Amino acid sequence: MKKRVGIEALAVAVPSRYVDIEDLARARGVDPAKFTSGLGAREMAVTDPGEDTVALAATAAARLIQQQGVDTSRIGMLVVGTETGIDHSKPVASHVQGLLKLPRTMRTFDTQHACYGGTAGLMAATEWIASGAGAGKVAIVICSDIARYGLNTAGEPTQGGGAVALLVSEQPDLLALDVGLNGTCTMDVYDFWRPVGRREALVDGHYSINCYLEALSGAYRGWREKALEHGLVRWSGTMPGEQLARIAYHVPFCKMARKAHTQLRLCDLEDAVGPGPGTPEAREEVAKSSASYDAQVATSLGLNSRIGNVYTASLYLALAGLLQREGAQLASQRIGLLSYGSGCMAEFYSGVVGEKAAERMARADLEGVLARRERVSIEEYERLMKLPSDSPEAKAPAPGTFRLAEIRDHKRIYVEGGAA
Ligand code: HMG
């Protein structure tokens, strides 16, 4: 019998501060509706240099182990997907191994491909387990990033930061993946990039949206072909994409998920066999259906709208938000997931929500994680943004979290807050 493999549990770490997106709009002289309804944002996570990629990753992994009672001797692989690396050579994963005193027998490495890096890690871990090479061990995949475009840029309201740690195993209580049915699409484009040595990303914003949509189309069609072949979806009654109970998208800003969903529906409408809306205009109209967006996508965006873009972690925040809200109703139902990373790469995959999803998500205490944050003014946010990345403030970490304390002889030294 084929192994069931997928995500057993997850945990989320967020920076300790955030700004209200309407405060940011007012400070920039922009109509707040542009950020709230135009981009779909409510709040935006703000990091200080002490809350770097390692600190967020270690906090998320420690939380996962503690909340879900993970037996650390069973961890055989630790992967960190990030595009906010802190060293050209030493991986974030090795810091996490040391900080959490995880087994020295593990395989550890980082994966990088813009926002797609976390999914690359998830697939490596899943296929390692599915192949039997894991020999009964489990994997932890951490997506940890800080999205930073800079003050007074068009990308500014789409910043954010945080980490999601995923436990991957043969007991997929959250999501059993349809291993091998993934659809992929890659293109060599300069839509968003961060040359070595720069803290802020460079982005061709509107072009990046088009790249996302084009890559989505290729990845979705690739998945759909395999899903049709395996009888997971059909060209009868409703469209194949509508046969997925929910779809979680990569969310650089919430409005993007609406655009993505319209594009996915257009793929089905354009390729449909049999009668359907004939003209491109009619197809566009049906693709934009608010009812379909409300039913399949909207409930996944609660966390994203309050944290902002977290690059590799954004898709997994959408998954977390979805299962937090609807884990019980979705048990045994198939959902779709679309990962996108600039540069670019898209992957569409699917999985079946586990019977214990609601119970596992309750342990993740996501409301508590958000409630412990402090709202800061725009002046304070600007002060934090201007701090040099190598000089963290002397601040005690909150219980159960890690912070970068100092960099000594080019070595990063972290401290851990007391018991959570
Ligand atoms: P912009 O040019 O300032 O905004 O930047 P805009 O003029 O396009 O307006 C945005 C939306 O607000 C539009 O809605 C406006 O109509 C609406 P749309 O037409 O798109 O539906 N709007 C209003 N709504 C209500 N009231 C108003 C109002 N005014 C305007 N008064 C942009 C927007 C997203 C380009 C910018 O923020 C940016 O460059 N962000 C960063 C890039 C990005 O997020 N790209 C997404 C795709 S690429 C990706 O996802 C990969 C990524 O995560 C990185 C990685 O892979 O590592 C970014």
C-alpha cells in the first residue's frame, strides 16, 4: 500500500510588533482604502534586528515541538526554506539544530528560491519519507522570512515577517499530500530579486503579478492533467478547480489571492470541453465570481491580512488560517495549494485534510500568538527599519522565543526567553 505522507502539525512565530495598515496609509498620504480594500491588508508585522530569520525559525520550531509533543529523537531531517539568509555558507538550519539541541544524526540544509523555497523543502521532505529513505523518521520544514522593500516604496504596505514550522510525517493529521501529482512551471524572469549585499528587495511590481499568474496557469494545468488521470477531478458537472473544497494561494498581499483564483478559473473556462461561456469577456466575467472566491478562498486569509507577506511562509500561513477556521468542516476533503516564488517557479499540489486537523490546530494557539504582539506607531516602525541589521537592541526575548543578542567575530549569538 502507498504510504500516506504529509503535514502532521504546524506552528507559527511572528515578530513581537506590528503596525496598523491604516496608520501607515495615513502617514504616507494614501487613501487607507487602497491598502485595506485595494491590497486586502489590515496589519503588518514589523521586525527589529534581534528578530532575524534564525530567531523566528527557532521560535517556530521550538513551539512546534513543545505544543505538539514531538519526540525529537525521531527527527531525521530539518530543512529551512528562506530568502532572508544570514550567511553565504552557514545555513539557518544548523543554527536551529544547535539552539534546539536537535539530533546530530539529522540531515540539515536550507533551500532558496524566493517564496518557493519552503515548498521545495516540503517536497524534499515528503518525497524522502514517501520513498522509504526516511525509515520511519519525521522531518521538520521551517519557512522563515522577513519581507522588506523599504520606506516610502510601492511595496512598503506588502512587507511582513515570521515563520511557520511544519512537521512532516507518515501521520498527516493536517494534510495528506497527493504525492507525485504536483504541477510545476518555471520561467527565467526578473520580477523580484535581491542582489547580494542588499537588505531591500528590488521589484517590478505589476510585472511580478503577471509572472505569478502566468506561472500559476502552467502549474495548475500540470496538476489538473495528473488529477484528471487519477480520477481526483472530472470534466463533468462543475469545473475541475471547483471540485477542490478550498484553494490556498501564495499571498504576497491578500488581493493577490483573488487575482490568482480568477486566473485558475480562467484556465478551466478556457480549456473546458463542452458548452461554456464562449467569448473571452464572458469567461472573464464567470472567472471573477465572488461566490466562488468566498466559498473556496476567503476563509484562508485571516492570518495573512494581519501579518503581511512572509515570503516562503505566506502559503503556509494561508493553510494555517484555513485549518484554524475550518479544520473540522474540511476533514476528509481535498484542497489545492499554489506556491509561487519570484524568479520564478510555481507549484500546484493537493492533499486531503486530516480528521484531527481541528485538534492539531487548537494546540497551535494562533489567536494567542497574534494577541501577544504590540501595536507600534509609524514613528517607532521607521526607527526599527533604520536600525543596522548587525546591531540588535538589547532586549530580553519573550518567554519561549529566541533573539539575536549580538554578532561577535562575525558569529551570531542567540538567547532564549524563559519557559513559555
Ligand atoms: P501600487 O502600484 O502602489 O498599487 O502597488 P496599485 O496602483 O496597483 O493599486 C493596488 C490596488 O489598489 C489596485 O487594485 C487598485 O485599483 C486599488 P487592482 O486593480 O489590482 O484590483 N486601489 C484602491 N482601492 C480602493 N480605494 C482606493 C484605491 N486606490 C487604488 N483609493 C503592488 C501595488 C502590489 C505592485 C506593490 O505593492 C508591490 O510592488 N508589492 C510587492 C510585489 C508583490 O507583492 N508582487 C506580487 C506578485 S510576485 C510574488 O508574489 C512574489 C513575492 O512574494 C516575492 C518572492 O517570491 O520572494 C513578492
